[in-house]
Amino acid sequence: MNVLETAMEITSGARREDYDRATPNHVRIARLWNAYLESRAVPDAALSPLDVSHMMILLKLARACHRPTPDTYVDIAGYARISAQIAGFEPE
């Protein structure tokens, strides 16, 4: 099976069940990311590595809104640790 066939199988099977259809999933992500970006101290500032790790947590939360899975919370914890490392609260 090639990359495209694998991607087609994954995005129409288990991942679709876990995350929802593409449009509603990405609508949730966009809403959370827009709220985050608008809430920053300087909303139009360039994205920082810390912003990226925070937004990845929001991506995982958007998916959990549809269907929580244990893997989602492991990923959120991982991104929280990465955020702490980037912020200088933990060593990398």
C-alpha cells in the first residue's frame, strides 16, 4: 500500500471516528486557535515555539470535544511538558 492509499484508509476509518469528519474537526480547531491568537498579549505578534505547543494542546482538545481517547490525554500531557520546557520551567 502506498502513502496516498494509507492516508485515504486512515482518514476514512478509525481517525474519522475518533476526530469527526474533516470540516467539523477543523472548524473546532480554527475556533480554538483564533481565540488563543486573539487572547495573546500581542495578538498580531509572530508565533513563538511556546505558541505552537499551546496550540497543539488546543488541537488535541478540539479532537477530544468529539471523542475523548486515552491517547489524546497522553498527547496533551506531552505538549504540556514541552510547553514547560520551552518556557524554561523544565530542562529540555
